[in-house]
Amino acid sequence: MTIHDDRQPTHEAGPHRTFDSLSPITGDVVASHPLHGEEDVAAAVLAARDEAAWWGALTFEERSARLVAWKGVITRRLAQLADLVHQETGKPHGDALLEASLGIDHLGWAATHAAKHLGRRKVSSGLLMANQAATVEYRPLGVVGVIGPWNYPVFTPMGSIAYALAAGNAVVFKPSELTPGVGEWLARTFREAVGRPVLSVVTGFGDTGAALCRAGVDKVAFTGSTATGKRVMAACAETLTPVVIEAGGKDAVIVDHDADLDAAADATLWGACSNAGQTCTGVERVYVHEKVYDEFLGLLVAKAEGLRADDSLDSPLGPITMPKQLDVIRAHIGDALDRGGRALLGGADAVGDRYVQPTILVDVPEDSRAVCEETFGPTVTVARVGTVEEAIRRTNATSYGLGSTVFSKARGMEIAEQIRSGMTAVNGVITFAAVPSLPFGGVGDSGFGRIHGPDGLREFTYAKAIARQRFKAALPLTSFTRTEKHEQQLVQLMTMLHGRGTTLPKLGRKVRRGR
Ligand code: NDP
């Protein structure tokens, strides 16, 4: 079988050149799609301006009703969508169903919570400005450009698309060149449900994404690798276009000595190998307390032994969707083994020409590629630690900071609070991504900004503050009629309000760590 190159050949077709999306399982053409250039992208953004004007003028309730109608169409055609995801990414049908289901859940939450979190609300005006009625609301930005990856082509972009739409924006979506059909499917069903193309799609390669960054959109929500994220930021900087960057990760699991080891091994295996390891919040490193290291490792290897990636219909693991990633996975495993690491399962031979078998590595140096860089394959390093504090230190010794996992009966929350990552699952794995009211995003090389939850809704808005005078102020502070007497009164008032506290109050003993 030949493996297609990540830059697929293009063809002339009518007014457009086109490119093919291919099945990573068979190499067969799934469909052809337009290769949208700069002018097409500019036209899409221009058309989206009209949609934004209409959509933004609707009430929250009117938008919610339309988004719920779209949600219904997607749900009723879930099997069709999952099949398309399976064709374009190669992931098992069940995994495609799961990611689409979670995307639908987020859409439902965003549609029904936007009014509560974005609608105008009163805030305290304070004693100095007691004559003012202070309110704030969160207004849509206009047109949001969403650039998505291929690994979760429904769930991941939906984290931006649903929240941006619910906040009142129009969206122009550039899906990955590997999954353009999924993007088109989402835009087509939206139009069918809502009657207008408030969500539209441009397809193509990286240049199409770059054109979207320069097309005058009001914000870009990018999900993809850290390296591309930097290019997106640089392009957006030219026009001061704000960005959300959801980039890669190197997530760790910490297993404490009192953990439920069977559950920890099960979660580690699923976190590391589901979607063939191609998950931004996938488990790539594990730090296990020395008291339970051997037992945990035994359980993990035993559970992993039955897991195989192949092209059979019921295979739990699919292929590596992006062929060039095979070289990265091979290099990380090779580097780990060359530097004294051992493969308890898988290893150098685990990387085939489309599939990678589960690989468990131990004794791998902390500065090796398999521990420091995003591998994006079904591989995991497991290390023994003397204390939980050492596990936390090694977990945090990464440039990334997306997700993390803790297994501990007594200290789960305490450990979670000390990990420098945007999200942590305690006694579960990647659970935070499926809770729509929790913000999703990272720190450091994992990016910035948030999707999901109230923070995700506000990410696609600007705060609009209004101070309305209710009655004339006793002290004319913002007027040239202000006199010396008024200023003395101001000083008296300030002394009364803020003049105390010449000595530090005694702090209680429960000072929280790191605050
Ligand atoms: P890439 O960074 O290669 O691509 C992401 C998107 O950016 C694609 O649509 C790509 O288009 C587009 N793109 C490429 N070049 C440019 C450019 N110069 N300007 C604008 N857009 C561009 O990532 P992958 O698709 O390979 O996705 C995998 C990565 O995504 C991993 O690092 C993973 O960790 C991360 N990820 C992060 C998530 C998060 O929420 N934090 C979630 C899921 C994945 P094209 O495909 O056509 O090249």
C-alpha cells in the first residue's frame, strides 16, 4: 500500500482547483474539495459579515432555538457523521460516535447558557459612585475564524464553533486538509437547520488557514500544533486580530501509593492509546509512587497486551491519520531505547507503515524526546518516583501545560491544585473535556485562551460596560465645578473607606500553597 503525502496533489475542476481527502486505512479517495485561495477566503469573510449582522441582532432565545434545531439534525444523523469521521481519520466508528456525541453536548450547553453568562447584568457601582447604575454585558465580536485539527474533527472545532455562535458571532471554519468533509458536513447541516450560512467553510491547506488569519476576521480560534500556533499568531499580529491558541500537550498521570491501581491502569491505557494516541490531552507520561510501581506496571502491561491496532472492522485502535507522524513516533521510541530505556510492550517494531502498536517504555531519561516532546502516538513512558512531591515536580517540568491526571484516594485535590496545567482529572481521565461548564485550554506551549464553559462563551465577545447616572452626585468629582471643599470631603471619604489597615492583619495558619 502506498501512503499518501500530507500535501495531497491538487486538480483543476471548474473555477477551482481541488484536492482529495483520503482514507488513512485504505488510501482510497473519500472525496474532492475546493482549494480555496485568498480571494475565496476574503469573499467568505465578507459574506459572513452580513450573516453576523443578522445573527448578532437576534435575541439569545432566538439564537438558542436555532442552535438547538441544528443540534437535533446532527443528533438524528449521528451515525452518518461518525461514518464520515471514520472515513477521513480512520478512527474506529465507536470512537467517532463518542467524539461527535460530546460535541453535541457542548453545542447544547452553549446554546442554552449564553443568555445567563453573556446577557446584561447589574454590578455594584461602589460607594464613591453610588449614584450610578452599573451594568455589563458581553457583545459578539462579529466574524470568528476557526482553524481546526484533524484528530477530533467534530469535537475540537465544535468547542470554538458552538461557543462563538452562541455568543452571537458568524463563523468561517477552515478544517484540516485531512478532514475537510467533516467541516463541510457541519456547515451543510447548519444551513439546513437554520436557513442561513452563519457557519460557513473554506477548505484547503495551510495557506487557506493563513489567508483566514489575514482576512479581517474579528478573532481567530486556532487548534493545532504549537509550531503552527506561532505562525497563526504572527499572521494575526499584522492586523491586531486577537487569537485563542489551543495547542499541543505532554500530559502526565500521577499515581499515588493509595490509588485504585486497577482504575489507574485502565485510565492510563485508554488515555494513552485511544484514538491511536492522537489526542492533545492524551496520556504520554506516568509517574508512579515507588510503593506501587511494580504492581501498577504489571496491571498496565497486562491490560495493554490484548490491545492491537489493525484494519479489522472491530479494531479498537485505528491508523495514524497523518503519515508523517509515524516518523516522529519512531524517532521518540528509538531515542528512548538508545538512551537506556526499555520497552515492556511494543518498541522499535511497533511502528508499521500505517499502524502503531501500544508501546510502554520504562527507565527513559527525563530529557529524552519521548518525555519532553509531544509524541502523538499510542506510547507512554512510566517512571518510578520516591514521593508525590517528586511526581508533581517532574510533571511540571515541561514547556506544555494542557491537561493532567491524578490517581489518589486521600490527596487527589491537593495534588491536582499543584499541577501547572489548564485542566486536571482526579481519579478519571480527560473527564474535564466532557463537562461543558468547565473551561478547556492550557498554559505555556499548550496555548492560551479558553473554549467551553462561561469562559469559552466570553472568549468570543467583548465586555460592554455602561454606567448610567441615577441621580445627581453629592460630590461633583468629574466636573470643573469641583471646589477645594469637595476635595476635602473626598479625602475624608477616602480615609473612612480605605484608610485603615496600617499593620498587616494576622494571617491564619491555613495559608494556601502557591497563592
Ligand atoms: P497543525 O498545526 O498542523 O494544523 C492545524 C490547522 O492549522 C490545520 O487546519 C492546518 O491546515 C492549519 N494550518 C497549517 N498551517 C497554517 C498556517 N500557516 N496558518 C494558518 N493555519 C494553518 O495541527 P494538526 O492538524 O496536525 O493537529 C494536531 C495538533 O493539534 C497536535 O499538536 C495536538 O496536540 C493539537 N491539538 C490541540 C487541541 C487542544 O484543544 N489544545 C485539540 C486537538 C489537537 P492543514 O491541515 O490544511 O495544513
